[in-house]
Amino acid sequence: MGLGEEYVLALDEGTTSARAILFDERGSEPGWVEHDPEKIWDAQMASVREALHVGNVSPGELAAVAVTNQRETSVLWDRETGAPVCNAIVWQCRRTADAVESLKAEHGSLFKTRTGLVPDSYFSGPKVAWMLDNVEGFRERAMKGEVLFGTVDSYLLYRLTGGRIHATDYSNASRTLMFDVHRLDWDGELLEILGVPDSILPEVLPSSGVFGYTDPEVFGESVPVAGVAGDQQAALFGHSAFEEGESKCTYGTGNFLLMNTGRNPVPSEKLLTTVAWGLGGDVDYALEGSVFVTGAAIQWLRDSLLILGDAEESETLARTLDSNDGVYFVPALTGLGAPYWDQYARGIITGITRGTGRAHIARAALEAIAYMTRDVVDAMKIDSGLEMDELRVDGGAAMNDFLMQFQADILGATVTRPREIEATAKGAAFLAGLAVDFWSGLEELKTLQTEVREFKPRMSEERRASLYAGWRSTVSKALSSGEHG
């Protein structure tokens, strides 16, 4: 390393961490470091410095920089200074829930048709509207052009380029509830409904291409920023899921399952139609199911209920039981996402008896992750008309072998886990590398995939059906009545 080779640097800004990961021409990681940020920009720059140091790579050896990010998190910043003018509202925040219910009732079908999204406080548009309406002076400043909006990728891109580039890519724009995924442009009618002025919005560009160049004061060199993608779309690309029907699921704070549906957006009532990426003049689409609380449920058992000493203990406890003994846990801690879209659903645990212990709760939480993934897979197969014989996985919880085997069992499909599970940063690096000819094309990227471990289903169909029926019955009890007091 550091001996004349070139690298692609991927900045991966997640919900609870900031990473900077270097990739060489073989798609390998010579070094990376994780940093839990107080401030997104400071955390990313710290991780960049550490990654370059650990990898013994100079800025002059960087062929390109890529950015991938938690998607719907919304940032407003000062056009002149680049400094944020208020705290970012994170994708998990539900403060706009009541406003979104009104939006859904009055304009739900219009938003779904244009954006491919179900109106939910998950998405950026309502968050931006809330900031403009609830922070004194913001709307006036926005109308004067003094304040800019972007998802985290836009904010990082603005800072990386010294304020010269205010842009995003198709994948991130398609998560705002303000972008027409058919015309690939901001939608004036939707902006008017939300009350968001178009003057604050970034330019929307393909995911792979040179967005601009880093300010020399940032890296010491002017390096092309050549790939930008939302984290889940980047992970799909990182798994080389380039063909129609190929799918991946990221197991993190939440679960995010995407299926490549090719060049045409597939309409869906219960899932999200989203842009996967823009590459070489073409746009690929995906169906997505977003499950809000999966790994976060394990964290809740650890931090709030004190059932677990650490997240890894969930697997140890689950393996002490032969079955769930009828205990089910629906972790609707922030409502339920796909395919239910119930912001007011609440978490429940059922089947508790005198013999129920913490092992049952831990096992039920892990099984819930697999059940909710199946909920999405079943809806996805119906809408797309495509089968899913293989599910590629990544993310921290994908390292849990008990969960991965149960996932394969409850799906009745093979679960494939690569040796390197950080597919998000790899996908962003792939997009950037293609733009600067670091890699020659998609066929070369397929050869860079690491060895995988396969989890094949071994549960009987009868057992699978019985367990899933129990899950569906429990979910029905967690759903709201439709009255929100």
C-alpha cells in the first residue's frame, strides 16, 4: 500500500457511525475505521484521516471519492458558510407523523403515483417542511436563497467541494417524497403541497459520474467525487445485483430489502418503488421494503430491558431453546414499515407464560427480524412477478448465524452471506470507480466478489407455515385501530 497504487475512497455515513473505507483495484479493503460522530462532517473527516493513515495512502493516490449515506435524514445549511443551521432530522424521527396522516388522506395516491413512496414521516419532504415551519426565520431565509436543503450526501458533497457543488443523485432524490421517479426531476405540484421552495433543492445527477472535485483544503488534493448513492441502493450495487430479480437485504438498525426490477419502475401498493442507480445514461429501478426496527430491537433488549449483556448474546441465548415455545415479539417500537405502513402500531410480546425467560424474548426478537423480512419478500414476489431463490445479505446482524439459518428456513430460500459484509461502501466505491475508469465495467465488478457462505433451508414446509401463521396473528394485534389520540 502507498507504493504507487491507486484507490477509491468511500465515505459511508450511517445512522450511528461514520466510516471511511479504501478499496484497491481488486475491490479489497486495505484499512478502515469506524467513528461514532457528534458531528457528521467532523466524524467523516476524522475517519478519512485515519483510513488514509492506516492504509498508508496519500491523497494523491486517490483515483476518486465516493459518498454513501443514510438516506432520508434531512439537513439545512447556510449557503455561504456551509455550516448547518439546525440539527439534522434523522430518518427514524416521527415528529411529522400527524402531518403525514393528513397528507396521506388528501394526496396519498398522487404521492404514490409520482414518487413511488407511501407518504410516511420516514421521508425527507415532511421533515424539511417541518423545519421551515417550526424554526423561526427559516422559511424567510430559504425564500431568499440563504439556506440549502439536502440529504446527508448533498451536505457532504457541498463541504467536500468547498461549497461549489449542491447536488444529489437519483437514488437519494427518490427518497424525499418530492421527486418524480418517472420524469427523474423534482415535482412542482408535490413541492407546493408540502410547502417546500424549489430554490433550496440540489441538482439531481446520475449515481456514477464526476459530481465535482474536492477542495484542496479538504484533502490536500483535488480529487474527483465520482459516485454518490443512498446506502441501500449502494449495497444492492455492492452485491453485484445488476440483473432483474436479484435481491439483497441489509440487516442493520432496520432491515432494508431491495430487488432490482430493471429499467422500468414496478408499481406497488405496499412496497416502495425507488431508483436503484443511474449509470451510463441508464436508470435501474428497485422495489424496496423498509423494516424500521430490527437490529434496534436487539439494542433495546440490551440497553432498556437489560436482558442482554451485548448484542452477540442474543444468538447464544436463542440456541439454548429448541423452539420459541409460542412466544412472539413484534418490535413496532417506531410503528411498522413495509408492508404495513402503520405509524401508530405498537410493539407487543405474546405467548408469555410462567416458564418464559430472557432466552425466549431474545429468540423471539431474532425470529421477528426474519418474519418481517419474509413479509416484505412475499409482497415483493407478488408485485414483481419474480421468484426469489436467493437472498444476498449484509450488515452487522447478518453475522448472526442463528438468524441467517432461521431466515433461510422461514423464506424457504438460500441466504448468501459474503465474507466482507460491508456492501454499502463497496457499492459506492464501485460506482465512483466506474466513472473514472478505475474498473472497466460490470463484468469486472462481478469478478471482485468475495467468497460466500450459504444458508440453505432445512425446515419442513409444515413447520414453516405454522410458525409464520403465528407471526401473522401476532402482527394483527400490534396494528393500530386507526384512531390516533
